[in-house]
Amino acid sequence: MSEALSLDRVAVWRQADSRSLRAIVFVFAAIGLTLIPLTPFGFFMSGWAWLLEFLVLVLLIISTPLPRSAVRCLLPYTLFLLYASSTLSRTGSLQKGIATLAQYAVPAAAYLVAWLVPAHVDVQRTLSKTCLLVLAFASLLIAVFTPVLGSPFGDRLGGGRPATVSAVVLFVVATLTSKSWRFTLLVGGVTLTIAMSTGARMASAVVIIMLLTSPSLGLRWQGRVFVTALFVLLILFVSQTETFKQRFFFSEEASLIDVVTLSNDVNTSGRRELWPNLQQVCSRTPLTGQGIGVASQLSIMLSEGELSQPHNDYLRTYCEVGFTGTVFFWAFFLWAAFRSWRGAFVDRGSGLHAAAGQLIIALLIFAITDNAIIYTAQFMAPMAVILGLSDRALLRAGRLWTYPTSPDRSPAPRATVK
């Protein structure tokens, strides 16, 4: 009887292995779905994409035994979800609160499913090919729609800012298995073109940072300094153009120095006016927050309809779940960043851990001026998959909970996924 139960469990695991691989490939392919320009017809594909991910991932999780180590690593985020759900009673709109909570649950599901992918599958190469195909699709959209509408992902198509945020994920994962610095530079150039085609300032800067810190670039520190200097010169040159000044400044006399000094001549698209008012209102409930999903409602009210989101995810979590939920939320990513970068320095032959660390750094940067944590299908779910794959690899190498102490940093004994 016990042997039969054991065989049944093995059969369940093998079936889950196959489904989990298809599920995480879908998570990255869904980025391409979010770029489909259907908004003029009243259809927002980005909203449907994360909902489809939610159904696929959650159904897989509830039908499969989960590794205990995965659940342990996800504990801070789980506590965040539990606390966020307790705030539904005081949020302004229950429907909005439930939808936002479901969005936050998708990355958790993606992280857990990534742990179920079979070890013998070359998942990095599979995901890299998927992201390259999505980048090719995005490039096709640029070629087709830019001459017609002026912007491939602009307001008329509804995907501008999320599209540029997803470009960062596409670059990092597309170059996971790259062995050529020329190929990495080519993919980086395509990704930067996508970001700059929408006028996205932060996304363009983050793409450059991801390129310069990419292990696949294969350059020594001298080479990276040289490439950085070239980018600085390029930015200085572009900043002198009339188009750049119209997009970034209120005055033609302004320069990059005004950006550093936070001058009033810098065009922040209403953020500078919104943030102090939002912080003042949310400070009424600093510990508990005002309810999940309330940040967007407050942003619309305080900006008189000009901004539908706070464009600062640190303020968003502070407003919605207060310091209590904010600590759980950001602690998960900071803890994951520590594990990932530790793994990257120990196991220099794998770019997976570095990719996980890069994406967390991208999240921390985007959180300053953007809304990355609600771009579920475009950023959070794909990032969670990479985090899950990285932690799974660390556990199998015996490095998830311990640090190898041998002088030669030889791999520690492999651990069994539990």
C-alpha cells in the first residue's frame, strides 16, 4: 500500500514537472501578449495576461506538493499577502482591493512553480529563446507602428510604460546563455531602442545598467569602464538636442545638472507635485496603511486626474499596507538579492544567480519613479520565475542556507529538494 502511494506521488511530480515548464514559458511569452496593440478597440491585453497567468499558476500549485524550502524562502512575501488581505475591510473599493491582491499573488505563484521545473531541463536556454522571440516581436511592432502612429507603444496603444519595463526583463533573460559580448551588445542595443522609442527615461537608464553589469558581456572592469564612458558621452550628446530638452525639461536652458540638483526646470510629469501630498495623506496611518489598492485612488484624487498611479512603489506599499506590510514585502526581495548575488560570486559559471540579482536591482530602481510592482505580466511574474529558479539551483548545490567555507570555493555537497 505504501509503495503504491509512493509511486502515485512520483507520477504526480513527473506530471507537475512537465506542466511547470510550460507554465513558466507561458509567463515569458505573455510579455509578448501585453504588447499587442488592441487598446483602440477597447481591449487591454495586459490585464488579461496577468489574469491568465494567475489561473494557470494557481491551478498548478494547488494540485502539486510544494518543496518545503520554496515555502520557507517565500515566507516574508506570504506574510505580506496575508496582511494585505486583512486590509480589504478598510480599502476604498473592495473590488479594486481584491484585484490588486490577486495581482500581488501572481509573483508568489510564479516563484513556487519555478521550483517544480525538472532539473535535467535546460530551462535557461528555453527561456532565453522565448525572450529573443518576444524581442523580435517588439521590434516588428516598432517597425510597423512607428511610421503610422509615431510611437509603437504610446498612449493610443496603451502599452508604453509597461512595455519599456518589460524590456529590462527581456534583455536580462535573453542574454542568460550568451557567450559572445557582441551578441549581448546587439540585444542590449535592440532593448535600449525599444525603451527609448517610448521616451521612457528610467527604463532606458535601467537597460544601460543591466547591460553594464551583465556577466554575459564578458569584459574585464577596464572594458566595462570604457563602455560606461561611451554611454556617458552619448547621453551628454543626446541631452543637448532639442527633442531631449522638450521631453525632460521645462526650460531650454536646463541641463543634466538640473537633474542632479532636482531643479524645478526638470519635467517629472507631475510626480514632484503628487508625492508630498500622497505622503502627507498616507502618514495618517503609518503602521497599518489605508488598504490594499487604495494608492491608485488617492493618486487620481490628489493629482486631479492627471496621474492614475503613485509612480513610486515605496510610497505605494507605505500607503496601502503601512510599515507593517512594507517590511514584509521589501524584505523578501532584499533577502533574495543577497542569496542571488552570493551565489553569483561563488558560482561564476552560472548567469542565473546574477540575473536574479540584476532584476531585483532593476525593481529597486524602478520603484523610485515607476509602478513596476503592478506590472504583473510585464515584470513581476517573470522576475519571480528567475528568483525561483535561482533559489532552486542554490539549494541543489547546497548553498541556499549555507555559504561554502572551503578556500577554493569548491561546490558544496548537493542537497535534495524538500
